[in-house]
Amino acid sequence: MNIYVGNLAWKAKKQDLSELFQHFGEVTRAFIVRDKRTRRSKGFGFVEMEDEEAARAAIEALNNTVFMERAIVVNEAHPRKDDDDEDTDEFDEE
């Protein structure tokens, strides 16, 4: 399952996301969306977990909790409806 994580601290890294979600099960991928030109975080990212039950438990437990001094929004990710800004995003997969 693909999980959206919003309102992330600017200093958050993909490793931070992965470690946060690993308490609930295996994380297969984690990344933070960054502006392609400035490389600055856009304040949101995604976590993928193979086990849907573990993913739902993580969403339930982590939504609206404080992570790195910010109240994060955690929910199931849905496909984007508008791809107009596609060329200005990139993922932090270093």
C-alpha cells in the first residue's frame, strides 16, 4: 500500500520516514518529494508497505501525531488527478 505523509519538517529525510514506519512492518520504499529546481522539500512524501494490514495500522497510529516537531498527516495515497506540475517534482531516493 502506498501511504501519503504530509506536513513534514523541511529537514526530514527518507531514512527518517522509513524508520518511523518500520515500527509497524516492512517498508519497501520511502521518499520525499522535492522541487526539481531548488531540491527543497515540498513538505510531503510517500511510504510503501507490502502488508496492507500493517500499513493501515501505521496510518491509524501516526495520523495527526508529532514527528520532528510537526503534526503530520498520514493517509492512504491516491493517484494524482492533475499532472500539470509533473516536471517540477522529483523524489529524494539518495
